[in-house]
Amino acid sequence: MRKTLAVLAVAFVAAAIPDAHPLTISAWPEKVEGQPPAPAAVIVLKPARVFDGETMHEGWAVRVKGERIDAVGSLDGVTAPGARVIDLPGTTLTPGLVEGHSHVLLHAYNEASWTDQVSREGLALRVARATNHLRATLLAGFTTIRDLGTEGAQYADVELKQAVNQGLIPGPRILASTKAIVATGSYQPKFVAEWNVPQGAEEADGIDSLTRVVRDQIGKGADWIKMYADYRWGPMPGSRPTFSVEELKLAVETAKSAGVPVAVHANTAEGMRRATLAGVETIEHGGEGTLEIFKLMAEHHVALCPTITAGAGPWPPANPSSPAALRKRESFKAALDAGVTIINGSDVGTFPHGDNARELEAMVSYGMQPTAALKSATSVAGRVLHMENQIGRVKQGLFADLAAFDGDPTREIGALRRVKFVMKAGTVYRQ
Ligand SMILES: [Zn+2]
């Protein structure tokens, strides 16, 4: 009992000081040798309404026990004697949001270009920044991220994930992908042609090296394999396809046999087509996707991670009718028309961490219904990430990863900016 009180006390302190974090919570021993485990803390959350990942329920409450959701429904059925009650008046409680495409080891490009970050900022400096990025992400209500490439920072994503899991630093759940994989010569940084410098991703080609590199990255801790099916290859502008369908297929099969899914960067229609036929699970960006390509993706159950707001610029863009903005708007509309599954993902890192909600605002301003946008960051994201039994819904048995926002984001998506409460695995990080 004393232990439970201590845990609660630490949680209260952490909630009161925005920058503090419950250092000892996750590190607290689950079970002390020779003693029965301490009873899990019980918390009842009372928002105005609950968006459970699928639909809205007015007047619902949620009971949390330990790190899981214990009960959901009308207040009468959820109340428990002795529970700590947290009132969240005027708010909508949602599943913790999912960021499907982040780079926690990058910071905004208007602070330093990608090339300068990769070639002039050391590993420890980048990791130090990343710890701030992870905290900002969590406090913005994003409790899970899929981090798609360290961009030259080696395997630091896996070690940051360990630091979060061990309770050393606050942060969301991290799905790591380590270095990402590119075809030889297709990536960056590029200086004069005579200088062969280390690249921001790992090069591999053909049967031998692709098999080896996929397996090696899994061995180093990749939860997802990230590949580039096209890129701005060579000194001339414009993207072109890189890997063949056969190469992508081989990588997908190698990863799949280890239970690891593949995410592919593709902006060209041809890169998207090859990735889809190869059986990848998500396509990132999809900027030049056509109705035909998106229909092919839907048919093959490939999800789109649109990253509408990727880049250093502000959102909404200063010039919404620039050719690039119009093209992206048109391709996103084609994706909606084709009924392709959409997982929320922004490419955050190109812009400041913690500003992740701008992607949801962008999807809505480009024609997606607010409820659908919210699902793409909760229940749909949970399914796409193969974590539907852990995250993405407010449902008994799932992790108590929850956020509350002032207002109703299914009516006004901008409510996601007004974060009132964040909990991950039953621990309060913001209140
Ligand atoms: Zn990216």
C-alpha cells in the first residue's frame, strides 16, 4: 500500500510540473521478491465525452487500473470505491494519438538543413535533441510514433526506445526502423562527385545485400523496415524509381518471414506501383499518386501515409495555390475517392516536434471528414501498425494510452491543439 501511495505521489508531482517526468514510475519493480505485488492504482477519468476510436459517446467515463483500461461506459458502471477521480470537464477523451511517420532524430529544416544536420551534427547532440522531441510529442497527446529512419544517426532510435521503456526519459511508444534502406547512389548527402561520404540511410542492392541488410536491421532492433522506392536521384531535379519490383519483393519476403512489416517511401506513380505489387504494407507520401494507383493500393490492402504537411514551411502554407500544394491536394483527393486506407503521418522532424496535429488539420482541410481523420490517428493506425489489441481504441484491456482535448475534435479538428490531459500506460504526463 505504501508503494502505491508513493507511485501516486510521484505521478501527481509529475503532472504538476510540465517538464518533470515520473522517473521512477516505469522503473518501479512490478514485483518485489518474496512479497505479493502492490495493488495497481485505480483512476476514473470523467471527460464530457469519449471518442473510443470509432464513435463518440456523450457522458462516458473510463476506469484505468495499472497500465490498462479497466472499464468504459456510463459513469455509474465505471465508478469504483477508493479510485482517484480526475475531472476533465468540457473535454473529449480519445485514444492516445498515433504519429505514423516521424523522424525524432531530425529537427526543423528551417533551423538547419537536412544535409547540415546529417553531416555537421554529432550523434550525441542529435540524441540530446531527440529526448526533447520525444517529450514534446508525448505532451501533444501522441502516445505512439512510428519513426521511419534515423537519417544518419545509426541505431539511436532503438536506444531511445529503450530509454523510454526503462523510464529514463518521457516519450511515446516507439516503433523503430533504424537506418532505412536505399539503392546505391540514390540518396544523400551529395557533395562533389569525387567525395564518397557516409549516407543518411543504408545502401543495399540485389539479392545478397538486400537480404543481409534487412536481416541486419531487424537484428539491430527494427520494428519496421523502411525502404525508398524512388528518390531525387542524381543532380537533375525530379524523382525516379530505384529498386525493381523483384528487389522490393525480396525485401518484403525477408522481413515478413521475421514478422516485420515494410514501409516504403514513394512519390512517383511508378515507385508506388512497384511497392504495391511487391506487397509492402504502407506507402509514404504518395505525392504523384493517381486514382488508378490508389485503387491498386486499396485492392492490395496497402495503406497510405500522406505526410501532407512535410517540410519546413508553416501550415497552412503561405501560398496554398502553389503548383506543389495543388498537386498534393489533388492526389490526396484521389486517395480519398479510391477508398485507400489512410494512416495519419506527417514527416514531423522536417517541422517542429509537438506540432504533429497540423497533419490532421491538413487532411480535414483537404476534404477528409474530421471523424475519419481522428480514426486515421487512432483505431485505423492501431490496425495498420498491427497493434489493434494494444492501442488505438478506448476499450477494456488495451493500454491506458489516452488524451483529452478541450472541445470536440470531430466537430472542430483544431481542438487537438488544446491538449488538457495525456496518459500513457496509466501514468499521467499532462493534466
Ligand atoms: Zn520521412
